[in-house]
Amino acid sequence: MRAKKLVQTIIGSACFVLEDITVNPEMNEINIAVRPTEHEQCRCGICHRKAARYDKGRGRRRWRALDIGGSKVYIEADEPRVRCRKHGVVTASVPWARHNSRFTKSFEETCAWLSVHASRSTVSEYLRVEWHTVGGICHRVYQELETANPSRFDSLENIGIDETSYKKGHKYMTVVINHDTASVVWCAKGYGKEVLSQFFERLTPEQRASIRCASADGAKWIASCVEEYCPHAQRCVDPFHVVSWATDALDQVRREARSEARQQAKTLPKRKPGRPAKGEAAPEKNQAKSVKNLRYVLLKNPEHLSENQQAQLQFLTRANPKLYRAYLLKENLRLALKAGPDEIAAALTKWMAWAQRCRIPVFRELRKKIKRHFDAIVAAARFRLSNARSEAINNKIKLIIRTAFGFRNVDNLLAMVMLSCSNLHPTLPNR
């Protein structure tokens, strides 16, 4: 085998002229001196068009390649600067590395593939690079894959929109998924109508018209954005979020009942310390504590309650009828959302009529909220769409952040999310 053929497999490109190979046993390094072919010389590092030579730049430079037998491999070559008509004075491109990178393409592709399947600390130790360098490598690989695969926005029919936190301090990112492929199609830092508008503005009019359904929670900024850019698309509100609205309302009624019990206990006369005598009723001050301990009993489904929890719920029917009525409202809403596509509209209408006369202000407000999203809730049952895939992607994003022990750069995080959760999968070189 000729030496150039061997170097081609190391570099991952054939557009070079081999000059020399030196081995440094003390530093455990292999240095390969090359130069680009005449056809690849004097090209812009950004657009790769032919340009006039400007100067010699920083002179001789080195690029890290994949290791051979435990030895570090470096590619050495001159890297002059050129004057591009579009981008001005920039560093000339080389066929074996990306612009503004100190690593070969095969090294970066291997690093990106390992980052998807292992933690960044493991990748940095295996490849012998700094851990913060891995994020920049993943970002460059993702940018190239995104440029080469612009078709992921085609044939979008059912999408899911949700936001998730990526760092403490209420820092969020917006994620758009494709329900049909269960993959992320777009993500960006922040949330709100301005952020989500960036996604719809990237779509062509034909791609927007192909969107049939958009599942999300009841956020106003999502609804207004979908109505503006995709007026023919049907918005679907996930039943899980509707039940969470009811559980939040039920928990608020429970807190109010506990506060009322504590205020009522303060007005009672003080009793002597010690246990109550035989036949004497328990002190009323314990009623506030018993209401506090009902939180998980009220949130659980009836079929999952233990015997002790069922007894607590039975006690609630006599101790606080208002709180028990709120619990029944929550359960009936959950059962109404489980009705079929043909029965859910009638079931929700019946529930709203009950919530209107329940004399619980929180549930009357909830009834107004469900009325505003009535069509979207019914559409979710008719098209059988939910935000379950979006929540699964959110959990995977949390796992990516935890596995990487956090990200300093948000752009690197977004690139890692796209490499792990979208159709832009990095591949191993020479495979």
C-alpha cells in the first residue's frame, strides 16, 4: 500500500499532496506534512469559491486527526488567507477540515457520534481533548448536516409545540417536533410568540399549508402564532394539560380549606395538654393537618387508592363537602376526556354545566378556560394527538443536559439536541 493511500484513510480526503511523515517517540506524536492540491488551493473558507491570495496568514498550522495505535496524529500544512468577493479576507479552506476548526472532519464526526451515545466527559477523556471543545465540535457538525439536509421541513402534517427549561433561573427553550416521525424539527432559545414565529417564517407557504394539526398546551402565544401562520391548521390541546388544570384548581381548594381550618382552630378555647380522655373527641386543631395530608389522596386516581386512603376520602365527605365536591369535579373531567371522539363534546358540555353551578370560584374559572379551548380539546380526541411525544423529548433533553454536566453555550446545547433527537444523525467516518 502506498503511503498516500494510508494517509487518505486517516485524513478522510484525497485532495492533498503528501510531503513528509515524521514520528516523535518522546511526544508520542505522528506529524503528517501535506498541502492541498492545486485545484483546492486559494478557496474561501466559508463559501469555498476561488479567491485571490491575500497573505500567508499565520504560516504553518496543525490539525488534530484520529489517533493511531495510541499515538496522536497531526496534519501540518500552510494556511494562507484569501480575499473573497463576498466574505472579505478570510482563511483559505483546506479539504480535510472545516472552517475555523483545529480538527479534521473525520475526528469531529467521530467526536459528534460518540457525544450522542456517551457523556461529554467520557468523550473528552477517550479522544484526549478538553471537555468544552466537544460542544464546539458538535455545533460545527450540526451546522454542516443542517445545510446538507434542508428537507426536514417537508411533509410536515402533525407537529407538537412545547417549551422546556434547560437551566435554573427560568431559562427556557422552544421545541417543535414531528408527530409522524417522533423527531425534533426545530428548537431555539427562549419562548414566546417572537421565538416561535422564527420557526414558521423559515417555512415556505407550501410547507405551512401542509400542516394539518398542531398540538400544544393552552398557551396564548402558541395559539395566536398558529392562527397567524397556519390558519387552516387545527390546534389540539393535550388532555394531560387539561387534567393538570383541574388538579391545580383542586389543590388550590385544598389549601383554602386548610387555611380556613387553621383560622377556625385559633378561635377555639385552649384545652389542657395531653391525650384526650376516653370517649372525648380529638381536638379540632388536627383538622388542618388532616386536610394538608390529603394532597396525594386527592391527586391519585380512585382505582389506585389504598384502603387507608379510601378511608381518608370517605372522611372528607363529612368533614369538608366543598373539597369533596371539587374532587368529584376533577375526576369527572378526567373521565370526560377519556370519552371517545364522538362522545367527548357532550361529556365536556355536561361537565361545564355542572362546573357553572358548583359554587366553587376556582372551578368556575376553569370552566371558562375549557370553554375557550373547547374546539382544541375535542380536536385532540378526534385526531388522537397529545403532547406525550413532546414531553418524552423534554425528558430526553433533560437527560442530555445531565449527561453533559451542563452546557456553557446554549448554541452547543441546541446542536446536541438536534443531533440526538432529530433526523440529523452523525455517522462514523469510513463506515
